[in-house]
Amino acid sequence: MTTPQKYTGGCHCGQIQYEVTADLNQVISCNCSVCTKKGALLSFVGADQFKLLSGKDAVSDYQFNKKVIHHLFCRTCGVESFASGTAPDGRQMYAINVRCLEGVDLAALRVTPVDGKSL
């Protein structure tokens, strides 16, 4: 297991910016209808590992199916760089779109497929 590192991330136009401490040894590719269309690679972190630096007023929310995940995207450029929801144990969690993090070598990641389509 790798040690969690601090990353900066955000949307394409730069209105939404955040810091996250994440272990990118655990990255998933979900096959649900939304993740498939946006091509996200996800890493999950607790609320204490995520800090929104800017863009609170630039965020729009999309929910579907069971409406337990807030798919948050930029109103200007449309990029979903993170989502939020509640873990089964009740803790607030963030799903970070690893493709939106600065300085990450995507080719070096070990990606685990997840069958979100069946959930």
C-alpha cells in the first residue's frame, strides 16, 4: 500500500479548485451509466481529506437512480471533478475524479473495475 499524498484538482475552466489527500493505489473504473459516459477514474476519501478551495457557487448537482451520490459539476465548463455522498457507515465521503488531479501519471495507475451498473 502506498502512502496517501496531497493533490490539487479542479474543473477545466479553473473555477472549482480543491485539495485532497488520497491513496491512488486504490483507483476504480465504474461501469454505471454516468461513470461510463464521463470516463472517470475514481478514488474515495473521507470528508477530512477533502477541502474545497474555490468554486462553491460554481457547482451544480446531478442525482439519479437512488439519489445517494451528488454528482457535482462546474456550471461553466461541465466537468465533474468530484462527487459527494454518504458511506454505508454514515460518514460523508468524496469520490475524486483522478483525471482532474494535477501531476498524476494516469498510465502508472492500477485501475480496478467495479460493476456499478448492477448496484
